[in-house]
Amino acid sequence: MLAASLAVNGVVLGSVLLMCSLGLTLIYGVGRIVNFAHGALFSLGAMAGVWLSGAGLPFWLTLILAPLGVGLVGVVLDWAILARIRHRPMVDSLLLTFGLALLITGVLYELGGRNVQILPVPSQLEGIVSVGGLTLPIYRIFVSLLAVALTAALLLFLRNSTWGLRVRAANDDPEMGACLGIDRGRLMHSVVGISAALAAAAGVAGAPIFTAFATVGDKILILAFMTVILGGLGSLRGAVVAAYAVGLIIVFGEGYFGGQLALMALFLLVMAMLIKWPRGFFGEGRTE
Amino acid sequence: MTGAITFENLHAFYGQSEILHGVNMQVEAGSVACLLGLNGMGKTTTLRAAMGLVDRTEGRILLDGKELGGPTFRRSQMGITLVPEDRKVFANLSVRENLEVARAMAPRDAAFDIAAAVEIFPRLGERMEQKAGTLSGGEQQMLVVARAMLVNPRYMMLDEPTEGLAPTYVEAIRQSIEVARGRGIGIILVEQSLPLALAVGDHFHIMENGQIVRSFTRAEALAEPAAIERLLTVS
């Protein structure tokens, strides 16, 4: 029974990681930017959810407006800041986005993020359902389904639209994409915007489970990075599989051995992957 | 439509190192200019400089009278593209998607479409749903040439397109160059294989130490291929 319960929680965490990791891997793939500010965008989404909910907006509207707002923040961040260092070495983007993360977190601290706040579960999603003797909180099922739906929508859009074709081409080889006329700068505005919106959606949807505060995205960011490395940098399907693998490893590890051991086991796995299979589960990630 | 791409005293730099020391060359639309020379003489850098892929340039390049500049994608949109030497297919996209992404960058009414590309390279038609990264080297080279033609450029630069290819693939690349020229595309071809260059070239430029040191017309080159061969031999 414990195992089944842990499996459900692992899937929920994996779903939240999935929403963050897809954006992280796309931003790296298309822009060669290691976005350390992604966790702060998750926190911003969670806090925006609390603010909008506190202003009396219903949960469903919050779940739409917060990601839209944070998505817009993402577009502005890319246009105003990340675009300025597009041609610089990767370490510059790493340091810059780290600074951005600290900046966003600092602003959130000043805006009430010092205290842990809880976004209430909407009344329609309260309660539990019993499946084969197993009791499952309805809200956690909802979060998993939401993540799967958003991910499927993004992957379908990437597969079937001209925008998606350009993103995947630039993801494979930005320089060659430019030689064919693909404007990577404009593409990146939309990629960062959509990635930020996805991270914020994860933040809002996760707020009733993980709570909301200025640094709630920090742990998610670390786990999302582990996900992206395991899946292979720039590999979308790798990120899908790795997100659930990391979610299950963390939750089962915490359940049976304690949180620190779970993290250590994950780090060991990530180190082994980096040494032995740096291109990730499907061998299609980047290694430069 | 006539026109030309003109390199005027082009200097190019990687960091502090000056690689090109004043390249002057004109390539007319619908003609093939072969850029020949030993390794390290600046042939690839000339092509990359035209695409805006070097750190810095001086001098200028005119494309049909307009100055070529700005970021790489803008230069491509002005009508020039590059087939680089290391077969840069979009490895995780299918052959069809590689072709579609290029076609989507061309004007909607552009004449050269995917059907025309498959006509030149029937092998690609048989591999449409295969991931480009799993193609053989020759097939990948066909794909990158077809992809470049699909953006319907006015000028196309090919960097050693037949290097390491089997004779059947070399012949396919030769035919594609003929088709591109027939469609009025101006071509700059960097090529190690002198027989191929002599088969398709209209003008021949020899590069040494970042400059063009001698040029031959087709008639001159065919009359005296040994003169070119001597210039391409390490003394």
C-alpha cells in the first residue's frame, strides 16, 4: 500500500518536473542558455497564484492568468536581457540567469514571499477517490492530468506546426537554422515565453501541494536540471521519461530511506549518466 | 534576372587573428565560381564571412547591388545560403521535415519545391520518414544540398560537398549544381576534387594566405588544367 501511495506521489512530482524540464531543455536547445532563473519563474507562478487567489479570483482563472503573466515576463526577460548575450559563451548565460534568479527571488521576498503560503485546493477538486483499495487525492490526479495534457499539447504543436518545425530545427543546429533564414532571436522570445508559462503553470498547480514562497522553485530547479541531464540536453522525449524517473526516485527514496539519501542516489545516477551516457536516455542530447 | 555577388576587399577575423587579407571576387547569377586552394588558405572562412559566421569583417559584400550584412538569418533572407562542409542535417528531424523547414523559409510562390528536390535526388524520396541522423554520409550530403536549394536562394555556397563521397553521390551532387545553375542560382563552390570543379566551373579562383592570387576563366582552365594543378600542389 505504501508503495502504491508513493508511486502516485512520484507521478505527481514527475508531472510538475515535466512542465519545468521541457521549457528548460527547449531554452537550452534553441538558445544554448542554461536558465538558472527557471526555478524563480516557478516560484513567481506559485506566488502569482496566491496573489490572484487572494484578490478573489477563482482558482481556474488564476491557473490561466498567472502563467499568461509569467509567460509575458519570460518574453520581456529574453528580449531585454538574454538576447544581449546570445552569442557569448555559455558560462555568461549561466552567471547572468543565476543573477536573474536571485533578483526575482529578492523581489518575491519583498512582496510577501518570506512566509509560506498555501493556495487552497478548489472545492470541485477536494476529496479522495478509491481505486482498487487505494485512496487517491483528486487534486493530485488533476495535477498529473494537467501536466500530461499541457505536455501533449506542446509536443503536438512542436510536431505539427511551422513554429514547432523551426524550434526543433534550431534545437538541433542553431547555426544551420540561421543559414536557412530562421530568426533564432524571435524564436527564442516565444520559446522562453512558453517555457516560463509552463513553469508558472506548474507553480500554480503545485502550490496547494508544495505551498508557495519565494524559494519554492529552488528544489524544483535542481530536480529539473537532473531531469534534463538524464534525458539528454535538448532531448524532448528524454525529458519526458526522465521527469517521471526523477519523480519516482525522489519520492520512493524519501519514503524508504529519507530525503538526503534519495537526493544522493539521484546525484550518483546523474554523475554516472554524465560519465557513461552524456547524451541521455535516447542518445540524442548534446554534449558540447 | 541578372545580378552578382561581389566581394570587395574582404578581410575576416577570428578573435585577433586575421584570416582573410582582402578577398576580391565577383560571381554572377547563374554561374559557378570554384574557390580552390590548399587547406588553411581561407576558402571556408570566405564562405563563413559571407554568412556572417566569423567574429569580424572589414570591406564589403554586395548582393545584387545591395550591401550584405546583419545577422546570419537576415543574410539568408536576402538570398544567400551555405552548405557547410560537415553535413549539418537536422539529425532528429525526418528527411521530410528537413526539407519542409527549408521550404517554409522560401517565398510561398517559389518555383523549387520538395517534388523538384526529390526529382534531383530520388534517394531522398525513398527515405522521407527516416530520421536524417540515420542516413548514410552521401544521403546526408544530398539532403543538405536539397535543403539549401529549397530556400530558393539567389546565391548558394557549397563547402567541399563531395568530400569522402562514393562516385554515385558525387555525380548526384554534380547534377544538382547543374540544375541550380540552370535555375539562375549563382554558386560558389569550394572543392578539393579538381575533375569535379573543371566539370561544373565557369570561373576558377586560387586562394593563398587569405587572398585570391590567380583567377582563370573556364576556357583558360580547360586549356591548361596542369597550371591549376601545380598551384594546388604542396611544393
